[in-house]
Amino acid sequence: MSELLRCENLTKDYGGFRALNGINLSLESGKIVGLLGPNGSGKTTMIKILNGLLTPTAGKIYINGHEPGVETKKIVAYLPDNIYLGTWMSVKQIVDLFTDFYADFRPDLAYDMLGRLGISAEVKLKTLSKGNKEKVCLILVMARNALLYVLDEPIAGVDPATRDYVISTIINNYNPQASVLISTHLISDIEQVLDEVIFINNGNIVLQKTVDEIREENGKSVDELFREVFRW
Amino acid sequence: MEWELDKNRPICPQLCELLCVQIANGELKPNQRLKSVRELALLAGVNPNTVQKSFEQLERQGLIYSVRGTGWFVGETTEKAKETVNEIIRKKTAEYLDEMRKLGLDTPTAKKYIEEWDTDE
């Protein structure tokens, strides 16, 4: 296992508001990690910096030794928290786009996963239900042969069956060289699948532990501990 | 076989326990091949690393063994599994009796409750 992600004193200010307050963090390969925090805690800010969509005010972030840029975009597969694809496009057009765009994209795997859901390649994205649109987006991300998968709120706003689908897709595509970082506030649904959790609040990391350590030390689930830590 | 897991206890020992019970009660036979790490992770809805850790722990206890490049297999004998399950049962019984003591019941009285327990209840 090697270090895949490192943050050093990572800080982000929006005007006078400090969204990330000098975060230090290290993630290894081969892990499924939950980035957990209430709304406005800094989860999406951190993920956007990781993907080069925002620049930090201070501090550094390294993905496999590189700062966000061309090199890291090759190895990071990112699922944003909203649908960013042109909904006028057909599934096939989107798959073709991803094939052109990412050298590590596996169209055969994408079609295989789409076929299992009964989503035809000819159908236009806008005619799909919200749940199916989100599944297509997840499939596109998971069909890459990336080193770091970053999923921003992949299970928010989907029905329980879709949630199960998302979770089994993540397990199915697990590989020991890669890591998956999942941000969510719906902890109870996902904690069994996580190796490690990171609690983030007001731009600070308040805890980084394995799920079994948390259960062992506290005699309660991560979900319950979360509710205690973030009670207000 | 159901993979019902308690949300408040660590997952790894729970997987070990469930597999141990399956070996002890003959659901898994000696030298039978176990499901792969990924299959079991999907089935139980847990992290593949946790399944791997559970297998390694059961291997250390001598309950299962691994064949390089092939997978994991149930051990030759099931004695050790039965012993382990027995230990768990004794521990749970002790916990139960402890709970009853807190309710003011001594062990003979608690026994009487169990004897009179209607299984339909």
C-alpha cells in the first residue's frame, strides 16, 4: 500500500469565510474512505480542490505525488454532486465522449453495467429518470481504471434500491491499487462498506479512524457517533 | 444464510463468528471452498478488506486455510469451530445471566424462566 493522497495545511478562504482550516491528511491505496460531515463542513470544497476546480488559499494537496493538474486528472475519477453531462446526448454519445477523453476508460465495462440495468445505448439522457441518470453518471466514473475515485454525495436523493446498487457497484469495482473517497451525510447506509472514516466539521478534521476502531472503542455505530459529535 | 450484522459492533469479529457457526453446524463442509472475498463482500454488503481480514483471522485460528491463487477452504476438521462456537454460547449465557442479576433474578430463577418459556411466545 502506498500513499495516494496527502494534504498539508490545506486552507481555503471564501472572502472572509474560512471553509478549510489547515487540513492535514493522508490516504493510502486500497481503501474505501468516507468523508463525513454536516452540510457546509467543507467536504465539497476539499473535493473540488482535489479535482483542480478550486485553488487552495494556502497549503498543498498531492495526489500520487502530483499537485492537481493534467497528471492527476488522468488518475482521478470524479463524480460531482450534480449532473454535469449534456442531457441532450444519448448514452452512446456520452460513452464515446468518455472514451475520447480518458485513456483509462473501459467502454466495454460501461456497456456491460448499463446493459445489466436495462439502459439502452440509444436512449437520450434527458428521457431517463433522475435515479437512472445518476446511475449512468456513476457507471461512467466507475468504468475508468483510475487510482482514486472521488464520489461526492453518490447516495443522496436516490431510493433505497438505487442506494444498494451504488454500494454494490463500489464493492464490485474494488481493486487494491485504487482508493475510493465517498462524501456523504447518509452514514448508516454506507458505513459497513467503509474501511476508514474522516469526520470534518467547520473546515477541520475532527477524527480519522477505521469503522471497526470506532465501533470497538465506542460500542456504537459510526452513524450514532456522528450524531453525538455533531449534535447542536 | 443471512448476513445480519449488528451496527454497534465491529464488523470483522461478526463475520468471523458467522463463518465459524457455518463451519460448526456443517453448512460449510471440511475442505469446501469458501466464497471469494469479493463475493462475500457483496453478499454481506461489507468492505472487501474486512472480509480479507476475517479470513486471515480464521486462518490464524486454524479454522480455514488458503491455497495460493485458488482461494480459501474450510479446514480438515470442524472441532476447533465447534469449540469456538461453544465459547461464544458460554459468553452470551454469562451475559444473559448478568442481565437477569441486574433485574434481581438469581441463576436458578432465571433457569425457571427459560424452562417455562413457551417457544410460541
